[in-house]
Amino acid sequence: MMPAFRMKKIVLDAGHGGKDPGNLGSNSKEKDINLAVTLLVGKYIKENLPDVEVIYTRKDDSFPALKDRPQIANNNKADLFVSIHSNSAPSKSAYGTETFVMGMKYFDDNFDIVKKENSVILLEDNYQEKYEGFDPTSPESYIMFNLMSKAYFQNSVSLADNIESQFKNRVGRNSRGVKQGPFYVLWTPSMPSVLIELGFLSNTNEEKFLMSKAGQEYMASAIYRSIRDYKNEIEGN
């Protein structure tokens, strides 16, 4: 008999931090919203799933290198990697949540957001050596992402689906759906991984919601519930 799979460890990654504020709303910095929601997700997991160990890539306003975030998950042999972000768009009317899994489908459509997230490495010292010449702004650099293992794809999609349906059906957000993109933080972890965009800080209403304590609690509870449901699904199979 194969031993039953257990989800024992999850790495929660609050995007950006420290010298990297991420997207800027009119009154908010993405790094602060990401951290607040991430810490709440961890709190709900600890309270309700005591058998799951929660590991954070940052618990404060620090700046872990992009490379170090998935590395923390790999080093800890985590069963899940969840990266939490907030979006921004030139048009103030864009709004809604989206959850990304690693993939090259619709590469051109999602290239702007991928480029923006991956360009964080340009803030790091000697990033050329560290990332072996990977240039986040050049589409050619992404060819190597095609070599990525498909092993975790299905589970990542399953979690991403859970997240988006929680946002839509339980929190009443506008879900823009599950998408694919070659994000550096999703490319390197050896486990199912997702990158969540909580909403658009460029949209006044959405920014207000994500800055509010209630909004942060709603979003964090939705993410927690999707992780719980995902855990039950894969442990049940």
C-alpha cells in the first residue's frame, strides 16, 4: 500500500516588501496589503488546521530576493507554495481577482504582469550572476520556462480553481479566472504553486476594500478555505 498523502507544510509568500513597495494605489502600497492578508491566511490555517506547518517567506517589511522565496519552499520540502499579490492597471476601471499557475498559455496576453513581477530581480545586487543571465523584460528569456515540469500543474490548477470560486461565490468578488504565466516564483518550486492577485489597487473601490480590515479578513478566509478544501481533496484521493 502506498502511504496516504498528507499536506503537512505550506509556504506563504507575501509578495514584495522592504525597498520594493510593489504596486502603488492612491493610498496604499501593495507590499503592506500582501503582508496583512498573508499573515491572516497563516493565522486561520494554524487555528483550523493544526497539523499543517506554516512557513512565511517574510513576516515583516523585509525584502527576500525573488530567488529565495521558492527556495524556502524547496528547502523545507513544502507541499504547497502560495504567493499573494495585488494588481494594478493603467485603466482605473480594471477590477477583480485572478490566480496564476505556471504555464505559457496566452503568454502575450499576460506578459505585462509577468514582466512586472519578475522585474523585481532588477532591484537585487548582482542579479545577472544570481539569475544566470535571465532578463525579465525579454520574451526570449522565457524559452527556458518551457522546460518546467508538468508534474504539479494539475494540483496547482485545482487549488487555483478553488481560490477563484471562493472569491467569487463566497466573497462576491469579480473573478477574472485562473490564468497561466511564467512567473519566476512559480517556475522553481518543486510542489504545486499559485500566485494570487487579490484585486487592483489602481481601482478606487477595490483599493478601499483591500485596505479595510474586513476586506483583508474576507480575502484571507477565502484563501484559507480553498487551501482546506484542496487539502481534503488530495488527501481523500
